[in-house]
Amino acid sequence: MSATGNLLIRGQERTDWVRLRTLVTLRWFAIVGQAIAILVAVRIYEVEIAVGLAVLVVTAAVVANLVSFFAYPSNKRLSDFEATLWLVFDLIQLSLLLFLTGGLNNPFAMLVLAPVTISATVLHLRSTIFLGLAAITIITVISRYSLPLITSDGVVLVLPVLFQFGFWVALLISLVFLAFYARQVTSEMNAMNEALLATQLALSREQKLTDLGGVVAATAHELGTPLATIKLVSSELKEELADRPDLLDDAELISSQADRCRDILRSMGRVGKDDLHLRNAPIEIVVREAAEPHRNRGKDVEFNIFPLDGANLTQPNIQRRPEIIHGLRNLIQNAVDFSESQVTIDATWSDTQINIKISDDGRGFPQSVIGRIGDPYVRRRRFSEDGARRPGYEGMGLGLFIAKTLLERSGATLSFSNSRRPGHASWTGHPTGGAVVEVSWPSDALLLRGQANDTPLGKNQPIPSWP
């Protein structure tokens, strides 16, 4: 998890996200729009503006695009600093054009919002703040200083002072709101994408470990008979070669090496088999396998396995799937990390449902985030306590998100709560006796597909080889 977490933290850096070609294309649209606006204003509405200077400003944007086209490859990706410089250029170019065409009396002044919104979507916060302050400064300056728009009759086109002030305030509010909104939505989307990537990596890792354990265990299973035969034959050879010391040593070497192969395969296959007989297993076996890495960490992990009233006393066989084991393991890890001394795992079943409840005797989930548990990058407020219990842990909520996503993918429903015990209180004053996570599946969701629990599985099938 730590490696995955570090990968995601690096993934949040917003660098090299913007292609130069994208900004160049957007600028071409802006250039065409600016040229059409100047042409319509002068030719159709006969508005007097500094056409020469306005054309010069538009030409500057054309030159910038041509330089970008010939100087850089089409797949060039801009760093944060380079993208900021291009957006500053667009902001200055637009502000000069607005200065020449009436300032805030020009309805196209709202286009000043575009560079800041783009920055809020793809660039660092500092770049967005810089562009936002620059845009606010420009809006304020052109609201006071600009060349007027004059009709052919000599009438100056100017808004009433109150409307100019209202337009200025509206632009400032829109700039801040759009920048904040765009950044918030983009950040949440990226956080979710990165968290889903972490989930896929975790599931892939668990699948590879399960496959590796299955290959090793299946190898040990299939080689058991040949090794036993070698052991038997070598023992008979040792008896027959008792009077031949030179050959007896070779027979003993064969016997000892057969024992060594048996021990190696046995130790490598301890994690379990992925043959037909262990694609499903009793619920207790699956729960204990999920908890195995955290049972010797100084905390007492207690298992309670029992049927609910009226249910079959025989434990149900459930699918031993990587997402189930990894999801439960993450929940158990979280409970062990934040418990005082004990973690309790209750596995129960009825004719229609299978339930696993994981509870600890810690301080429970913080009330500030309990309604958002399972979302990625949910930070806790108890930094000092969390840091002491989990050194280097930043409380981003990725572990619980991965567990929730994987288990829900298997058909489970999760609920997070705090237990209640008199005399205990969380940092907010709410009584609590520790965190409780309940995972529930419909029974049909965990049965081996197309296979009843009491149906013989048959012989193991050979693993197909690569061509």
C-alpha cells in the first residue's frame, strides 16, 4: 500500500498535462473570433476604433501560433511554467484588445475568464492564483482606462457608471467562482481516477500472488507422487547396496535430495492452492487467510464463527477470490492499526446472507469523516494520534476506498460505524468503543458459479502452457 500511495501522490502533480497543440487550436478559434468581431464592428455597425492597433494585436497572436507550429513538435507537452506563460500571453493579448475597444463597455470582456478557468483545470494552484490576480488587475485597469467606442455619428458608446461597476463586480465574482469550481471538480475527478488505479494495482498484485501460490501449490501437489516413488526406490537401493559403500553414498544422496525437494515445495506452497479444490473454501478459512499477515503484530485478533438462528450449522463454502481476500485484509489492517489491544472478527451466515463484522477497541472513526468513509483522499483531523500509530501514514483513505471498491465488486454491502460503550468518548465527545465495519453478501453472490457446495469438483486440470 505504501508504494501505491507514493505512486498516487506523485500522480497528483499536475505537470505535462497540456499539449501545446491544444492551446494553439484554441488560440486559432480566438483569432478568428476577434477578426470577425473587428470586421463586423467597423463595416456593419461603423464603430470607430483603432483598427490598425487592433489588427496588430491580433497579428501578434497569429505570429505566436506560427512560431509554436514551426518551432515545436505537434505532440509537445507543456510544463506547468510553460503553460502558465502561454496563458499569460493570451490574457495580455486579450486585455490589450479590450483596451483598444472600449474596456468593460465591450461585452467580450467576459472572455478574460477563459485563461483562468483553463489554469484552474490543469495547472498548479500557485499558477492559478497568479493568473487570477493578473486577470483581476487587468479587469480593474481596463474598467478605468480604455479607448472609447465611437459611432459614425460621434456618439460615445459607454455604459452607465452603475452598470460598469456591476459588470466589474460580476466579472470578479465569476472569475473566482469558475476557477474554484473548475479546480474542485477536476481535483475530485483526478483523485477518483487515481484511487481507482490504486484499486486495480492492488487487485492485480493480489491476483498475481494468488496465481503464484496456486502454481507452486499445484506443482507440489503433482510432484508429490514422483518424489514419494524416488524416496521409496532410494530406500530399497540403500538396503541392497549396504555392502557397496561407493554406491551407497549415491543412494543416500538421492534420498536426501528427494527429502529436500519435498521440504522446499511444502514451504513454498503453504499459502494455499489455487487448484479446483481451493477455488472455494469454508468462510473461516477465507477470513483467517485475509487476517494472516496481521495476526502477529502485537494485537489480539479473535475469531467468532457461528451460524445465525435457524441456519445450517455447516460453514458455507465461499469463493476464494483475490478481491475478497484483499478487501478484507485492508479492513483488518485498519482495525489492527488503530486498536488498543484487540480486534474481533465475527463471521456469521444464514440461508440467504453471509456477514463479516470487523470491530476493534480503539477510538473509532472520527465523526468529521464517518459519513465520507470509503471516498478516496479523506483526511483525518487526528494527525498526531494517527502518526504515532502508523508512522508515515497521511490518512488519505485509500486503504478503505480500495477495500470498499473491491468488496462491492464482489457483491457486498459495507457499513461503517462506531460501537457504543459507557465511559468512552471520541475526540468530539461522542461515546464510542471502537470502529465497526460490517460486510454483507447475498449467499448466492459467494457460491462458486455453476457449482453447488456439496458437488464433487473432479480432477485438477493441467495449467495451459504458452506456445
